Amino acid sequence: MSVDTGPTSGERQPTISIPRARTGHPDPDASTWQVREDGLDHTALADLESVFALANGRLGVRGVLEEGGASSTPGSYLNSCYEECELTYPERGYAFPDRNQVLVGAPEGTRFRLFVDGHPVDPAAEGTDRHERILDLRDGTLRRSFGWTAPSGAAVRVASTRLVSFVHPAVLAIRYEVVATDRPVRIRLHSELRANPALPERDTDDPRAPTVLERPLLPERHLTDGLGGVLAHRTRRSGQRIVAAVTHLLDVAGAEVDVAGAEVDVAGAEVDVATGPDLVRVAVETRLPPGQRLRVTKLVGYAWSGQRPLDELVAEAGTAVEEAARGGWTALRADQRGYLDGFWADADVVVDGDPQLQQAVRFALFHLLQASARAGERPLPAKGLTGNGYDGHTMWDAETFVLPVLSYLRPDAAAAALRWRHATLDRARERAGELRLAGAAFPWRTIDGRECSGYWPAGTAALHVNADIAAAVLRYVAVTDDRALLRDAGLELLVETARLWNRVGHFDDAGGFHIDGVTGPDEYTALGNDNLFTNVMARRNLLGAVAAAELLPDRARQLGVEQAELDAWRAAAEAMHLPYDAGREVHQQCAGFTALEEWDFAGAPADEYPLLLHYPYLELYRRQVIKQADVVLAMQHCGELFTPKQKARNFAYYQRRTVGDSSLSASAQAILAAELGHLELGYAHLAESALQDLHGLAGQSRDGLHIAALAGVWLALVTGFGGLRDGGDELAFAPRLPAALTRLEFSLRWRGRRLRVTVTGDTATYLLREGTDEHGIRLRHHGTRVHLRPRHPRRLPLPELPHPGPEPAAPPGRAPRRRPAGQPVTAIRAARSGVGEPGPPPAQPGPEPPAHG
């Protein structure tokens, strides 16, 4: 069977029109393809280092300033490269995890130190003029420029461009340029590759903050190699080896060279190369006449492993640099643009009527690609590789938010993430054995598949992660029809998680099936019986395992599945208890939830959110206050189990109790609000989710971006306002737009075909851009079946929207912010005038920021 699993590097893909700037023809849409900082915002350095991070799923580099100094949280990260540290408990318990895994910082390759007439250049100090940074979402680059005047009066212009290559996934490349402006200047430039950089102290009680490791890398080798060198290290406890190789191309007066030797003269520049256990430094000194430039192209390559020998890794890192240097900077830029052209042709979402939202959607998709594109069979961390928040762990939100999007846009990346989960299955089985359970118990937080969460009420008890993984398998197979993955990995994941639920749950005297003592997505309610989300997802897990085993009976028998086990899974699913309060006519988040004492929302000051940082869990667990959507998420994922009336009453009830202290909440609320016809409320929740990392800038993104929440932006648009539902063997759409949006356009892949959907105020147009067979596909439009053939668009009217009733209210002070329509894209500017800023900035529009997810 041939299954389309997405584009690979180098594969040419059919493209749609993507706006591009041409000489003499400015691109009016350019601002939505860029994120620009005007001036240097010292109050939000850490947040912006996350915003301006570059990554490819394998390598990630935070958006630190090349000159250092003002950098808040430097970090270069390699996927799955971690160190271990002991987990300590005031009082231990049986089966508590012993060790934490912490994403470790790799040798930093971004650093340059610039001296003008002997004075060190610091863009955060006096003398800086017009500092600007631009993250270009089409080119995949981060560009900087600023002017600087030395105390001697000599002035220079500095510009840099960096990229983390999608085509050469182990390579960071930076072009750094200094130009003398009005008089001759003496320039000394140090380019450094530095391990174990000093990290800032963190004074915080936030349990979500990363663990800070002091000098986690032990030197093993260092050497000079031409205009660069090699650093080799290993971690103390986890045994991970990291090798970083660096080389430089120098351009002085138009002559670009790459030479060997420790002390050389290059086109009038003196060059010195030195190495130490934690440092490779290339120093270039020259005198620049007015108008002349010094340009350095720096290439850094990485290799890492917990098993492979050192010499092999040294050779791999060196080869990565050599291959990147062979084509030079021009080829690297062209390859990067070509890769992204292919991505945007499939993934771009057009949102007319709200330029800020358009920019935010593209920003979200770009970072989703950066988190996953070249990850291979490695985890998808909650922060991607934009920071070390949550210690670099992957969590349940990868399968619940990220993989659904990747299944439609980048199925190759979704398949690789599922194969990684399958590769950790033995450790999940061991964990289930420790917990006296059956099958597999996947970890709440992990890097290599072992549980790293020391807080068991929110970690170990959150067993829904197992059903989330199963749901990701089922959705991926439904979207791609990839029977090979189902046979090789998917069925075993479904079987082992089904065995878990059959052991965890129990039948009552009346024949109902219950799952007790678990924690759902809402971490403000722990250890409840019959958590609704857990139960409906476990039900899907059990039935999906039965269907997959019946589809692949030979493989099922190899896994030891017998008919009696299938019958038991089916019986448990059909008898699954869904807690319901008949008096209030709402489903309960968990059994007894609606009888808990109400939270005093009016008495909670605005500065005491997020509540988990100001109230003991004992206070939160026994009241009706919700961190993030839980019942709403259950209705999103298993909507067929609820009537329209039940959805409306449930949504209104839980909207009044959800405070949004999680970044994950808003997108689920947007989806259900849109489905129920509360389009303006859904639009407000969508904006809250989309703008939090771009417009919050209040410390909430300092440890990395909210990757799952960024995926939720696509989900809110496509499954919310696009009305996408993917049950069974056909797609269904029920699109509607809020008043602010005049057009929504998106693409997705469905079983080897590419479908484009365009929604306006009164019509929806469906175009099957290509397919393997001229018979096309069948889909549903607001319940009406439509036969769609390749390259024959169908334009259909939108039915009149029934009145949805009163808009559900939020807790006092926690409603999503309503934004004026048509807000233009503006640069990120400092909160106050300072060094490198052109003047006082306007206020930044956007929602009140929720806390980390």
C-alpha cells in the first residue's frame, strides 16, 4: 500500500501562490510574514529570546544578542540531549521516580565580541542607535542591525543574519558584518564557541521553572582546525556526548577565504585561533576605511549520542560543517527559503480582516514547524527547542494538540513522533508494573521515556496521557491510511494502553464501568473518580484497539490478543460511566464535581492569578475552579457522545468556572464556542491563544514558547471556524466566520490528497488540488454530502446561523479580551524609552496573558 507521509527535504512540492516582495513592488502583506522588534526591550529580553528562537526539531538556538552582555537566558539545545539529577522528596512513597531529566545546554555558537577602537560594543549601553530585529517567517532567518558610536567618536553599522538549517539539520549559520561609517576604525572581532555558559540565577517558587544545572558538561577533547575548532564534552550522569565543530569564512574588502593555521594574515586582517576545554575563539583584527566592511560567516555543526564513540561524533560534526561550507552562505539561504516555500504552500492559513491575527497564525505555524520538522524519532518538548521550560520534557499536550495538526500538515513528522513513543514502550510497560497495573503506563513528563514528574497527583494520576497517545494513533491512521505504521507500531500502542484501562477500571453492581482516582487535564481538580475527559478518551482507546485488532488479526495474535480480551475491552467501553448531574442538566467534570463548594471569584484579586502560585492545592482541589478546559476538551474530542443541548449547557456551566491559568485552555474554548454559534466569543478566545507569546511579554514566555498552544491556534481556526470534523472515513466541515474575518483559507492533507478550503461570509469553496485518483473524495458540508473531484472546485452557500442564545459568561476578570477589528501589525517596542529605541512606543494590543500551560 502506498501512503503519502509528507514532503521530505529536497522533494519538490506543488505550490500555491505565496506573496513575495519584488523589486519596485512592495509586498503589502510583508508585515504578517515578519516579527519585528524596534529598539531593544530590556524588560522582555527573556521572552523575546524565545520569540526570536530558531530551530528545526533537532537543533534549537534562542534569540540571544550575538554580543552577549544583555542576554537573559542563553541556550542552544539538542533534542533529547539531557542530564540527570536526583529527585528529592520530603517524604518518599512507593514508585516515586528517582531521577529527573533536564535538557542540557549545548556549546553556544552565537557569541561574537566586537571592539571598536579598543572599546567593547554593547548594544544595551550608550552609543547604540536604531536597534532592530526581524524574524522572517518565509526565509527562516533572524536579522539584526544597529549603529554604534565609540567614545572616540568612531561609528560603525553592525548587521547579522542567522539561520538554523532545515536542510542541514545539525548546522547553525551566522553572517556577521561590521561597516565603518564616517572615519577609519580599528576593529577587533572575537567569534566564540563556548560550553558551560554562565546562567542567570532564578529566584522563583514557580514549579514550572526549569532546573538550573551548574557546568553540566565535562570536557573530553578540544582542538584547532583551520579557522575554527572542535569541542567535545559529556554529561556527568546521563553519559550523553556532545561534539560541536565550528569554522569561519572571512570577507575583508570582498575577499572571502577559509584558511588553515593558528595565526594568519587574511586580506589585511590578522587572525588568531585559540582553543581551551570550554572555548574555541577566532579573533580577527583589521582597520576599516569608511564604507569598508568586515564580514564573517560562522558555521557550527553538532553531533550527540548516548552510545556512539567520540571519534565517530567528531567526524559527524566536522562533516556537517564541511557540507554546509561547500555551498557557502548563498546556498544555505536558498535551501532554507526553498524548504519553507514548500511548507507554506501546504500549511499557510490566510485570515483576512485581522492583520495581527494573520501574523500570529503564521508565527504559530512557523514555530510548530521549527519544533518538529527534523526531530525524527525523538520527542516533541512542550517548549520545542525555544527554551528549557519544564526541563525540556514532552507531555500529554504533544499528542493532544501538536500531533493532530501535524497529521494534516506534516504527516511524516507525526509518524516519527508516534514511532518515538513506540520506541519507549518497554519503559512504559516497566512503569505499569511498578504501579501494579497492566499494559503500559506512559510518563506524564519525560525525555527518554522514563517518568520525571515528582508530583504524583498531577503526574502519575493523570493517566489520560495513555488515551491521548492512543487517540493520536487513531487520528493519524484515519488521516493518512498508513497501515504500515499501524502494523509496526500503532496497534501495539493501542493494545497496551487498552490493557491499562481494562486493569484500572472496574464494573459496579449495576454494570457501569468506572475509572477512579485519576486527574484530568484540569490540574486544579485532582484524584477524582470518573473524570469525564479520561473516561471518554479511554472509551475511544478501547474501541479503537478492538477495531485495529480486528483489522490486523495476524498482528494482534502476535501481540497475544485473544477474542476474550477484545470482548472485555468492548464491554468496558460500552459500559463506560459518564458522570452527569441530572438536576443541573450538565455533565460533571468528575463524579461529585458540581456538589463542591464554589470558588470565590469576586474575592480573588487580579494579581493572584495564576492561582497555583498563590493558593495551596488543598484550597483548589476541593472547589469548583478550573485551570483549563476539561469537559470542554472532552466535547471537542468526543463530540459524538453529547447532544447539541448538552454541549450548550456544559459549555455555559464550565465557562463560568474556567480561569484560563493554562495556555492550553483558550483554543479548546474557542472551538466549542464557534461550534455552538458564539462566534464572537470564540474569536476572542482564539485571539487570546494566538497572541499570548507575541503580545504577552510579561515573563510568561521566558523559558520558551507554548508550542501546544500555538498548535491550538490552527485547531481553533480549522476545527473551530472551519468546522472540520474527521470521524469515520470522510471529512466533514461546518464553517462559519466571526464578524471581524472576511475570509479564512486553509489546506490539509487527507489520504494522499491535498484539499484547500476557502470560507467567506456566506460561502465555502472546496478544491481538491490533486489526488491519486480522478474519482476524488466525498465530504460533508453542514451535513450535506458533497462529491469532490480533483481540480473541480465546489462553491456552496453557508446556511443561516440559528440564534445560539445568551453568550456564556466567564468568571469576573477572566473573560478573554475583546479586541477592535482590523488591528494593524506593529513592531514590538520597549515598555519605556531607552538605549537603542527610536522613541516612546505605542501600547501593544492583545489579550491579558494567561500563565504557562
